[in-house]
Amino acid sequence: MYKLIGSPKSRAFRVMWMLEELGEAYEQDAVAPRSPEALAVNPSAKVPAFMDGDELILDSVAICQYLADKHGKFTHRAGTIERAKQDSFTLLALDELDGALWWAAKNSFVLPEELRSDKAAPACAYEYERGLGHLEARLGDNQYVMGDEFTVPDLIIGHCMGWGINVMKWQLPKGPLISYLARLRDRPAFKTAWEKREAA
Ligand SMILES: N[C@@H](CCC(=O)N[C@@H](CS)C(=O)NCC(=O)O)C(=O)O
């Protein structure tokens, strides 16, 4: 049995979604970021963390990619050109979307108050919008970033877009990204994970 450590409203949601996509059972310890329980498994006290048997894995993207590789689904094989292209979308999501969202969050409630800047949120919104523009150009007419198949970066991007809309109130630009996100949210695994998140 897999064990997911982290509250559903954190980036642990990414792992919940991946586990639902894979149809794998798991138990969840909904510990809060920066809690003593999070510190017990991660020196940074960040969540999520993940146990596969006795092995501990840190970082939502590392966990999702590990699960996709292990189960041979939602990923191209390591060492292929397709995998390099797939990873470049994962890194776009992290650099341009997650990075902007997280820096805005840090300046709103994470950093010590004296280090927060009022200018961070608009700068981050600007960067996020630019990142969406790059994503839109690379998505083209595809259903998912790698074509017709849903892969790890779609899940990370879908999570970031939800975070932008629900928490930051940063809307998507009119155009194909709106139907792309609707497609992601229409996946049964997303819906199941979301219901579990809301029920928690
Ligand atoms: N790159 C990491 C980031 C983890 C992370 O920052 N998680 C947040 C909650 S979503 C957290 O634990 N923050 C506590 C902190 O930054 O001190 C991942 O994707 O798992």
C-alpha cells in the first residue's frame, strides 16, 4: 500500500490525482506543511512526501513521475526523444507557472512579514501570464501537451491552473487554454481526487 503524506489542499493533490489515474490504492496522512509531522519526514517540512513500502520520496513532481514510470502509464519512456519533450513541458510548468504562483504565495503568507514585498504579486501575475502564452503557443491544436495522450506535465499544469484560478484569482486568457483545462478537469480521476479533496 502506498502512503501519501500531505494535506489534500497542498501539492499533495497532484499525487492524489495521479494515484486515481493509475487506479492505485493508497492511504493518506493529511499533515500540514511545516508541521512537526512534515518535519519528521522532510528536513524542509514541505509536503507532499510519499512512501512506497519503506522508501521515502520527496517532491510532488518526482513522486508523480516515479509512479508514472513504475506503472508504465501517462509517460514516455526515459531516454527517448518523446520523454525529453515531455520533461520540457514539466519544467515549463515548474519554471513559469508553479514558480510564479509560489513566489506570490511566499510574499503573501510564507516569508517572514518583514521580507514580503507588495510588488511581488503583480510581477508574479505578469510572469504567470507570459508562461501561459508560451504554453498556449506550444500546445497548438493538441488535446494534451504531448498530443492525444495525457502525460505527467498535463497533470502538473492542470494543478497549477486550478491554483491560479481558485487561490490567486488569476484567470486564463480567452482561447484554447480554457478548453484544455476543461478537458483535464473532465477526467474521471481528476473528479474523484477533487471530491476527496473537498471531503477532507
Ligand atoms: N517542489 C515541491 C514544493 C513543495 C512545497 O513547497 N509544498 C508546500 C505546500 S504545497 C509546503 O510544504 N510549503 C511549506 C514551506 O515552504 O515552508 C513539490 O512539488 O513537492
